[in-house]
Amino acid sequence: MKKNWHRVLAALLGVMMCLTLSLPSVLADDIAAEEKKDPAVAIPVTIELTGDHPKTDDTFEVVLKAKNGAPMPEGSEKGMYTLEIEGEDTVSFPEIVYTRVGIYEYTIVQREGDNKYVDYDETVYEVTVYITNREGGGFDVTVVAYEKGGEDKCEVEFENRYDYPSVPVIPPPETKPETKPEKPKPVETEAPETIPAETEPEETEPEETDPEETEPEETEPETEPEPETETELPEPEEILVQTGQLNWPISVLSIGGMGFVAVGCVFLSGKHREAEDREEDGE
């Protein structure tokens, strides 16, 4: 049994020594493969929003343009790639794979949207990608961005500002407490004393009436006089004597009445005579 254990341990030690000797060669192959892999670059872009932006995010479009036939990410058309960013965020373009060393230049701009209340950032960025050989094998990648016309390195950022028109706040109308109108107080005023004006009575002619046609007026029964109250009597006015009254109708009516009486007497005497004559003739 002891001899068998020695053989097993010897076999395990041999296997471990073989693995140890082969591991450096495996790692060296992996490193060489990594060094031979083509370098790739993904350029990040940031959208910043200011002002009162809406609750629903707008979509912003950023365009990458290649210069002098520089490599582009997959999905590009005619040397351009459009990246869509929802609201405020940082998103990278798809990776750009480079197959050889060199200097590659790009332009990044933001496309103006259709929201009339957004002030879109019109900054133009110039991006340069440097692909160089690394000492000992492999590649070194360097990405540098500048604002067009600028000299300082920067990040690719677009700042968009919302400028919605302000809505005026209309305060509610003020409600005044109801007030009951005051009743006007009676004004005590002394009535001015009026002096009756002296007016001359108009002269009126009496109407001619037939004594036979006139009927006696019905007289109302006398009522008990109300107790007299002491009142201030107005001063007696001067009564002017009326002149020019006509008294001739009285004499005419009296003469006419006497004439009717005389005619009646003559008529009765004539009747009486006729009656006597008839009696005489009958005898």
C-alpha cells in the first residue's frame, strides 16, 4: 500500500510540473492575440437641458461626419451617422474599428429640431483620433475634441435651452362684503308762506233757461255739523264789486208769464159763454 501511494503522488507532481511549464506559453499566445486585435473607438456625446423643459422628453439628433474617408461605425450612410438621444443623457456613437495606424478627423454637430420653443446648441466640434504603434507590439489610441476655432480640449456637449412663453397668473376677483344702503334721513324744511294773489273774477253771462223745463234739485238731508276746530282764518281778501251784469231776462220772463195768464183767462171765458148759449138753445 505504501508503494502505491508513492506512485500516485509522483504522478500528481508530474502533472503539476507540466501545467506550470505550459501556462506561460498559453498566456503569451493570448497577449499576442490581443495585441494583434484591431483598435476601436466609441465617441461619447452629452445633451444638457436648461429652462423649463416638458415632462415628456424630446428627441435630439447628433450627426457624426467623416473627413477624408475616415472609418465610420456600422449603419453609416454617405459618410454620416445620426445618433438619437432622448432628453438629457450621455450616449456614445457605435464603435469605429481601425485597421491601421493613422490620424483620423471627424466633425460632430447637432441637427436643429422642430420644437420652436427650444434654442438648439449650434456648436461644431472637431474630433481627431490618433492610432499609433505601441512599443513591444499593439496600438495606442488617443481621441481629442475641440470646438471649431478653439484651442482647448473639451468634451462633446450640447446645451439646449427651453424658452416657453410665460403664462400670466390672473388673480381671482376680490369679493367685497355686501353693504346695505343706508336709508336717507328726512330733511326737515319749513314750507314757505304763500300769499294769495289778488285776482279779478271773470265776468260770466247767466244762461237762459226755461222755467218750465227746470226741475227742482233734490236736496240732501242736512247733516249734523262737525265740531268746529280752531283754525287760523286767512285774512279777508278785498272783494271787488261786479259790474255789467244783465238783468233784462227777468223782465222778459215776467211779461211772458203775464201774457200766458191773460190768454188762459180769455180762453176760459169763451168756453163759459159757449156753454151758456147751448143751455139757452136747449130751453
